[in-house]
Amino acid sequence: MLVDLLATLQNSIVFQVALAYFAAYPIVTSILWVTTSLMFRLRWEPSNEQVVQPAGPSPAVSVLVPAHNEEAVIVRSVRAMLAMDYPDFEVIVVDDGSTDNTAGALSRLAGNPRLRIVRKVVNEGKAMALNDALPVARGEIVLILDADAEPAPDLLRWMVPHFAAARVAAVTGNPRVRNTDTFLARLQSIEFSSIISLLRRSQRIWGRIVTVSGVVAAFRRSALFDVGGFSPEMPTEDIELTWKLQKKFYDVRYEPRAVCWMTVPTSYRGLWKQRLRWARGLMQVLHKHRDVMAHWKYRRMWPVYVESSLSTLWAICFVVLTAIWTVSWAAGLPPVGASPIPNLWGMTIATLCLVQLSMGTLIDRRYDRSIVRMLPYAVWYPIVYWMFLSLGTVLSLHWLFRRPVRTSVRWNTQRTGASA
């Protein structure tokens, strides 16, 4: 009975279409991402370009750092922020109801005239922490940094000039992985160069990007107020804010030379919780902003909405087809479309994936020399990471059909211990 059911299923037109899509999507997207990211590299990343000093006075910048239970990293990060090479900036750390010794750690830096500390008694989440700090920020340009972020000294020199264009509301930087001492962290280092960074370059060629980086992004303060600030009910406030700004026809840019070092999860549990939150956030954004596909005025948002939807559909195909193949093998029925012996389409996908990973690594090596040493780990990316991320997408799929909760999404990032 089971064998007959599996045989009928694998010979159906639905299965054949799903199989064809599963094979074609990574091939098409790899070619698209590599070619368009190369266009970005040739147009906006000349190898010999140096930081240009502005002719007039530099605009004031307020650096906002939301923090909750960040005792382990906050001192090192804030010191790096205070050491940035820029004439007029302040650092405002928002201690969002921390229950550890974050406040005590910050007190060691309290004598610096550039540093201000805002303490909240109740943990209301990252978005609310940022919204509460915006009214006290004096700079028209606001740089948002995570509490574990260590910006390069010249970061503001690269980001601020973009705001000379009146339509620019946000500029996202180039986050790099600092703690590359484990297998999982090295995979993430490859991911940030060859997937996230490469995709942002491609999306800038398309005209719109899916999201700024929550780790490092600069905003025009007036634009933040124009769209109502950060959304406390969204688990990924960075994705939501990016879409709100672009629906208001603001320009959001990517600046790969604005390098910022960060700490990534080193345990599977920590990474799983993070990616599950990212997947849930994207599903809620796609639900909330589904109207972009119904209006011609939002047509420049269509590529990012369609690409996000197609990647979600591919993740579903990946998980469902893998489950069918596993059951078929267990039942003694050779599955259609899967073989333990490498075949043409499988090798094509693998080859293009490695080309994409290599291209992203080579482009970003000028910003992170150590990334080349991570390239051998790229062979594990499609094997380990694709299923890992696809499972998270499928488990978060129900959020695509639910409205966001009205309460503020709170946080408790793990920097130490088994869940870090």
C-alpha cells in the first residue's frame, strides 16, 4: 500500500513540477546573484578608492546601542565604537532592563564625554529600546549597532557621505564574523560573505533590498520618525523597517566598505533559535506588506517580494522532497529525482553553489583577509546549512498567515553558556 502510494505520488505532475523547481531555482539564482553582484562590484567598489574627506563640516551622528544582558561583550564593543575616526558623534547605550551586570560594566566607561547611558527598568525589547532613545539623540544621522558589534575605525567615513543624497534614508554596513573558532561559526562566516553580502549587492542592482543589517545600519533620523520608528511587535525589526522605508519611496543602500565585526552563535541551539526568529520575521513581513504586489507604485518592491516568496517555496520543496525520498528508500522503492550517485543536475547545483560561495569570498577578502581561510568549509554549506535553514522556514510558515501580535517582542540574547 505504502509503496503504491509513493509510486503514484512520484509519478504525479505535482511532484514533477516540484522536482523541476527544486533543481532549477538554485541554478538560476546562483547565476543571477553572481552576475549582478559583479556589476555592483565593478560599479561601486573600485579597488583603489580611499575615504574622501568632506569639504564642509561633518554632520553629527548619534550611535544607538540597545543592550539586554550584555555584560560579557559590552565594554569591548563600546570601546571600539568610541574609537571610531569621526569628528562629531556620540554613543548612547540603552540598557533595556538587564538582569546581569551590564550596568556595572558600562560604569567603567562612564567618564567618556562621548558616552551616554539610558537605563530602562523593564525589558520591552530591542525595537522599544531604540524608539525610546531616538528622541534624546542629537544627530540627524543615527547609527544602530548591536551590543556585540565592533565597528572599523573608518566606518562612519564610508556611511555618512551616502546621506548627501536627500532620498537616502538608510545605509547598511558589512558585518563580519569575529569568533571564527568553531565549525559552525566558520560556516556563518562563509554565509555572510557568499550569501548575505552577495545578495545585498545584487538587490542594490535590482533597486531595493530585503533588509538592512540589524548589526550595523545608519538611518536618517527624520525618515525614522516619518515611518513611525521601529515596530515593537515584529521579531525582526530591521526587515520591517527596511520595507516601511522603501514603501515610502526612500532609498536604502549597501556600503560594503563599512566593516563591522560581530559575534555569531557557536551552538546549534543558539543558531537554530536565531534563524527561527529570522524566518518568523520574514514571514510576518511578507504577510504585512503583501499589498506591494497589488499596486503599480510599489513595482520596485516586486523583485524582493517575489525573490523572498520563491526562496520560501524552494525551502518547502526541499523539506517535502527530502521527506518523500527518505520514506521511499526506507520502503525499498528507488525514489524519483534522488540518487546516492552524483548526477548531472546535482553536480550542476553543487558546482554553481561553490562558484557563488567562492565569488562572495573573493569579493569580500579585501575587507576580511581571514575569509579566504574559511573557503574549504564552503563544501559543507549546501549539505549542512540548506536543510537547517529550510527546516526553520517551513516551521515558521504559519506566521505567513497570521497577523503580528500586538505586544512588544522581548529579547534575551545568549552570549555565554551552552546556548550561545
